Amino acid sequence: MTKWCKAACFLVMSVFISASFAAQEGGASGKVLINNVNIFDGKSEKLIPDMSVLIEGYKIARIASSIPVPNNVTVIDGGGRTLTPGFIDAHVHLQWNVGPYEFFDSPPDYHAALALVEARNTLMRGFTSVRDTGGAVFGVKKAIDQGFHPGPRIYASGAAIGMTSGHGDYRSLNELPRQLGGPTETPVERLGMSVFADGVPEVLTASRDQMRRGAHFLKMFVGGAVSGLRDPLDIVEYSFDEVKVAADEAKRWNTYLAVHAYTDRSIRQALEAGAMSIEHANLLTEETMKLAVKKGAFMSAQTGFFLAPAPDSFSPAQKERQQLAADGLDNMMKLAKKHKVKLLFGTDFVGSMETKKLQLDEFTNRTRWFSPAEVLMQATSVNAEVLSLSGPRNPYPGKLGVIEEGAYADILLINGNPLEDISILTEPEENLALIMKDGKIYKNAVE
Ligand SMILES: [Zn+2]
């Protein structure tokens, strides 16, 4: 690089970067005082009435019944609205927004572009943090964190680790595994959705490779799936030793292993091997729920997919498996409540941005088993607990999911009281009056 180029390139880059930052939504991260609100703090069953919240930079600086107006502050009259922590979705796939054929037949930048759009949609539904449990989103996360595009905080596992004929195996039957002369890389791996690993050494390499790429936790498919092509629902995927080596590797990185598992056998094996977050979990028994509680593991449930009719694109076998999992959901939720397991709030919608609009229905779906306050706690402080389990790998190491002094200023203002009528959350265009993430305002319809 010549001297001239060095200077010019730097100048061009600086202009580009500052222009991009200027284009971001939200505005300056100064002081904001929100008066006259009733607070749902993420942890208590009741609202704290008539409060004021002062935000300085990206944190909540003060919460009191009355706060003197400081200099250079933007004052917002909350008008008696409910102020809550930003919502957290513990199970999303931001990268997966189209059907399977289009997914594998589109270039990675198309998926990245759609993921950014979906990231904005997610934020505008009030989700200020998500846990992405499989997919290529590290670049999307980086662009959002740099302020180039609106979106939630992203905790990501990177590619999910899967075995031959496991949940991640979408290969044609005419394709051989790499070890038996097949291609060294398949489309699902090229797109970063999942990675094949068979046997302890390969699982170890795949685990380390995700950490190398910046994963905040690991994700592994350890049991049959509803939507899988080659894996019947009843099977246990991976041996105990293979799951344990991933869980141990995660622990060495001071983070944790999350696993996809529906059946009791696969969940039990994963818990005994050290997995800390069980994704789906529909078919577990009471004994295994007790084991999860004893181990301090999280149950990461989703309802929307099971309470809706099976998609037309499903084969009869997939439809049957969906019914089985749907039948188990009610029992699992009742066990979760009875044994007070740490129950996460997640949605797991894939394959269509239209379907992802149903994300907020998870709030109303859960009132079959839980009070609105309990559901709101799951979507805020309980989910925040699993995010913090990433330890030193946590990309946002402050407090999330609560309204407390010193916590990140991820804040929503809601028209009405969701503890009385949680269905108001399903209409964010009308009822979500303010969305703040990291102290920046992304929507302000308070008037
Ligand atoms: Zn998933």
C-alpha cells in the first residue's frame, strides 16, 4: 500500500463508517428521563406504580418515584403506561427465513440480507435480545453491534453440531459421508447452519471450531426431530461420550452446551453428560424433569409450532411426529410448573418471515399453564439467566431482563397493563409505544 493510498483509504473508510453510524436509528446516547410509568421489573408479580426511570448512556442510572430533571435530558411522559425490560427470545434462527429448497439454493449473502431484515422485525416486536440456536449470524450480529443496522443483541451458537443421519442431515441419499468418499463440505455446512461430526475427535474439533468463530455457547442435535429428513423422533442421536465431550469442551470455555432433544432418553443422556439447556423437551418424564432441576438445567420450550396445524409441506411422517410432540407439550409444561424448573421463553420459527410474525403469540399461548406475570418473567429475567450462563463468552456482560439501577437500558413502554391482559403484546404496532435498546430509542410513539 502506498503512502497516498494509506491516507486516502483511511479517509474513505472513515467517511463510510461515520455515514453509516449517522444513518442508524435511535439518535444520541445521552440522558433520557421517563416519568409517570408503572414498572414491571422482570422479577416481581406486581407493577410498581408511579415511577420515574433515568437512563444515562446505555444503562439505567436511577429508579425513583420522583427524579429531579437533570441538564441536557430528553424527558418522556410515560402517561401511566407499563415500563418493562426488553423481551428476550431464547430460541431463534435468524438466518433461516425461507423454505428448505430456497434455503439451499440461495447464496449466503441473500440469507444475511434477510437475517438483517428479520433482526429489525424482531427488535420492532420488542425483543431486544435473542439467543440464536443454530445458524450463521456472527456477521449479522457484528453489523448490528457496530450500529450499522437495527436489531437485537444476539447470543449465538454458530453452526449446530449434528451426526450423520441426525437432525442436521439434509443430504440426498445418493451422497456419501465425507469419511466414505463424499464431499468434504455440504451445502448445510457451507451456509453455516450445522456441521457434521461423528465420533469423539470430530465432535471435539467441531466444538472448538464454533468457539474459534466466536460462539457464545454450543448447540448440538442429540435426539430425533419433528422436521428432520433422516432422523425418526424416537432415536437418541450421539453416544454419551460424544455429548459429554461437547459439554466438557463448552465448560472448558466457561460456557455451556444447549441440545435439541424431544424424547426422554435423549434428554436424560444429555443431562447426565452435562448439557445445561434442553431445547424443546416435549416428551420428557417426571423423573427426568426432576433430574433437570437437580442439575440446574434450563428447559427451553416453544409452543407456537405445536399448537398450529402442521405445514402443508410436511410429509405424513413429519405430521405424525408433530402430533406426538404436540401431545407431549401439555404434560411437559405442567411438569415444568410443578417442579419449578427454569423454563425459558422461545419460539423457534423457521422457514418464513410471515410465520415469524407469530413470535409474540408465545405470550398468549403460555397462559394455558402460567399467569401473565410468570410468562413475562420467563421472557425477561429467566431468559436473561441463560444468557449470563455464557460467562466470559457473554458478549454483553451487564444485567439484562430486569429494570434495575445499573442494568442495560433495554426498555419497552406498553399501552395498557400486560399483567391484566397479556394479549395486548400481540399487537406491537398499536401497543408498543417505545422501544429502547442499549439506551437508544428505536421507536417512540409516546404522545
Ligand atoms: Zn431450533
